[in-house]
Amino acid sequence: MSEAVRVLVGRADLARRVRELGRAITEDYAGRQPVLLSVLKGGVWFLADLVRAIDLPLEVHFLAISRYGDAEESQGRVQILLDVDVDIAGRDVLLVEDIVDTGLTCRYLLSVLAARDPASLEVCTLLDKAARRIVPLVPRYVGFQCPDRFVIGYGLDDRERYRNLPDLLQVEDLASLRAAAEPLEAPPARA
Ligand code: 5GP
């Protein structure tokens, strides 16, 4: 594997934790039919595995957003390019995120969704970069705490690349990753 990255969470640990989250959600939402919302594109890989670990009738819908600059520049204001095509009033809504960093994007989306009067509104994030939080936001479900490092793989990109890597990789040297001529290969599975 390139020295520009190292494995943060391997695929076996990812699969195990996603199953645990699925079990917790199944118990917590028993008797209900939650609506899972995912933000394109990064959260889709996690969502696809998570829903298969939830043993409940549920719905999946998508949002697409575009940011005005990075989260801090934009103060989390985003433009909603694709909105949820279902009325969430009175529904149990779970916003499924790849990563909560400053929390600004998530807080903005929660404020938009809360205004539509769901019965409940919670966040499930694969990664929580809590050390970088600017706004108070505590996701109900967290896959892994994340160091203050740039992470790629399992849906997370750098300039649209690397989403297909099956492990979560921590970038040690972004410049050399970007300069690398050859594609970053999927590293072998960790035991
Ligand atoms: P926030 O508004 O919480 O600061 O930003 C969250 C968004 O920033 C995530 O949905 C993701 O698009 C992006 N982001 C934050 N940290 C990382 C990271 O380590 N890797 C990647 N690929 N995206 C990140």
C-alpha cells in the first residue's frame, strides 16, 4: 500500500460495527417503520450496508446537496439539489451520514427536516470527528470516533476518487497521494 495512507478501519471491523448498529436500530425502532435519509454521495455505501443489517420495514430516501465552499466558509448553508420525495410529517426519520466533522452541514439539514414535523429525528453517522465540532451536535448512533485526519474509502472521496476502496484509510500525505501516478489499490483485508 502507498505510504501516503494507512488503514484506519479495515473492512472486517466495518462490517462488524455496521451489524451492531443495525441491531441497535432494529431494537430502538421496533414496531415502527423508520425513514432513512442519506446524503449523496458519500453516505450511500454505509447506508446500503446498514439497511441490510436492520430487520424492520423501512424506507430509504436521498438528499443531494451542494456546499458554498467548505463547511466553515459556508457556515453549513447548503443548497438542496435533490429533496426527499416523501412527506416526513409524523414519521420517524433517521439521517444517515458518512462523517460528521464541524457539524455545520448536519445541523443545517436537521433544521430543514425538523421544520417538516417528523415524529422523531435522529442522526446515525459512520464516523464522528468530534474534536472538530463547531456546533453542539451529538449523533444518536456513531460507528467510530475519527481522529482529526482526512479519511477516504468506503464512500468517502478525495476529488471524487477512492469511494470504492473497501477499507477506511487515513491520509498521511495528501500531496503525495494526489501526485501518485498509479491508482491506489485496495489494500488486502485485515484479519
Ligand atoms: P461538516 O459540515 O460536519 O463539517 O462536514 C461534513 C462533510 O464534510 C462530510 O459529509 C464530508 O463530505 C466532508 N468531510 C469531513 N471530513 C472528511 C474526511 O475526512 N474525508 C472526506 N472524504 N470528507 C470529509
